[in-house]
Amino acid sequence: MAVSLQVLYPVLPDTRFDHDYYKSTHMPLVNEHMGPFLLMVQASKGLAGGPDAPPDYYAIATMVFESQEKLSLAMQAAGPVLEDIPNYTNTKPQMLIGEVLG
């Protein structure tokens, strides 16, 4: 069963997010350290939360793994990825691990 890991970066008062750094430095770190275990990874930049509403999230990253075991191995290799977070944001990332339904 494929599983996903989604990392959501909420927009909160007094938080910041450097999209250029995230795209040019952080996502390559994800690929370098977690890539061997990934089926797919993508990141979306928040543009809106609906018609005429600001986004609730700066960005959402979605990673798909073949199995829970591959996700566990990726997380064991993710130290440099996690250590990099303060370089582009001071918001606290939220995570959701889920079963891929389709």
C-alpha cells in the first residue's frame, strides 16, 4: 500500500517563508537524502485559500512512498532536511501521513 507524507507550512502572524530558498536549496536536499525512497515528490506554493481569500499555507509538499517501510527509511535519512527548515521559515510545519487512495 502506497503512503504519502504531506508537509504543510501554515501562514500565521509573525511568520515568514522564503520560497526561493525552499525551491532552490531545500527541495534538492529532499531529493538528495529522501529521494532513494520516494516514488514522487511535489511542492505547491500557496496562492489563495479560495475566491478572494489569502492562502492558509505558504506551501504544501507531498511525498509518495511505495510502503510505510520506505517512508520510515526516508525519515531516518531526513536529518539534514529537517535541520534545514529554519533556513527558510519560522512557521511550525504540520505533517500528515496518509494512505494513498488513488
